[in-house]
Amino acid sequence: AAAAASSALGSVLPFLDTGGVTVHLSEFGLLWNTLHYWVSADTVAYATGYQSSTAASAMSDSSAHEAALNGSSSSAADAGAKAAGEVTPSMVVVQQRAAVANLLAQALPLVVEQLAIKVPVSELNKQLHVLIRTFYMSRPLPALQLHHWQLIVGLMLAALSAWQLPVLRSVFSRRQGAGSQLDVMLKGLGTDMDSFMALLDLFGIDE
């Protein structure tokens, strides 16, 4: 699996930001920063089961958020496209989303195995692809390692368990204690339950 992931990484290197690094983030900071830029109003709306009108009503808040992130004021057209799920994304964004989907697909079977998830991988992949299409990608992809992608898969599945995949709720419950399959997986990936749940909050999930 690791070899397959390395091969997948090589195929998307043109879209990864691997140079000019001057700030060193912690593992948590790297993932938080990545997801903070990716997660949009539509991501939260899809994960939490709100109607599409929710994302539209959040347009002004979302626009202000993205303008602050980019350090500039967005045009009305750009803001509208973003808040509406970027219906006609640029080719670069399409390629970035495809790269993310490819890398997540390499990490997904490992997460499914470690958490003993019974849902077919094909169904999980379909839901992940829908969530990826809601991501706002305004920057080059960070050069993450395989364990980072596993954590992102776990976070996305946990977000989807709130509404789209309720069968997974018990797997990602915040009430699980030490020794649970999720706890064991997280420790193996170099993190803990508190950090995982803090990152999950970015998706608007609040039990």
C-alpha cells in the first residue's frame, strides 16, 4: 500500500507545493492549515445535511472568509461561484481535486482495514468524491505524507458519518475511550483523539 501511495504521489507532484518553505508547522498545524483552506460552506452543508439554500445564504460570510484568507477582496462573480460550490471550477482546481481524490483513494483501504468499516469501499469513495468537489482550493496542494492522507480520510469519513453515512457514527463517536479502534489508529498515526476531534470541528460537526 505504501508503494502504491508513493506512485500516486509521483503522479501529482506538479500540483504539490514543495518549495520555498520558510515556516515549519507542527503535524497538527499542517493539517489544520490545509483543511482550514479547503473546507467551504458547501462542505459543511453537505456533511451536516443542510439544504443547498444554506450554502447560498452563507455566501456573504463565505466570501468574507475567503477574501481574508487570500489577503484580497474577491469579485462578486468569484464569491458567487465559491459559495455555490464552484459550479464551473478552473482546470487547475479540477486537477487539484483529482490529485486529492487519487491520494485519498490510496489511503482509504488502510483506514477501512484499521477501523474494521463494513461499508463497501466503492460507496465510501463515492461520498469522498462528493465532499472533495465542495472543497475550495485556492493554493497549491501541500506535500503531505501517507499518514497525513490517512488522517484526512478519517476526518472526512467522520464528517460524513454525521449525515451522509450514519452507519459510521459509532466508529467516530467522541465518547469512545482509550483502546478503541479509532484511538489505536490515531496513536499509530502519531496523533490523539483530542487533536482529531479539534480538526473535525472544521467540518462543522458538533455532537
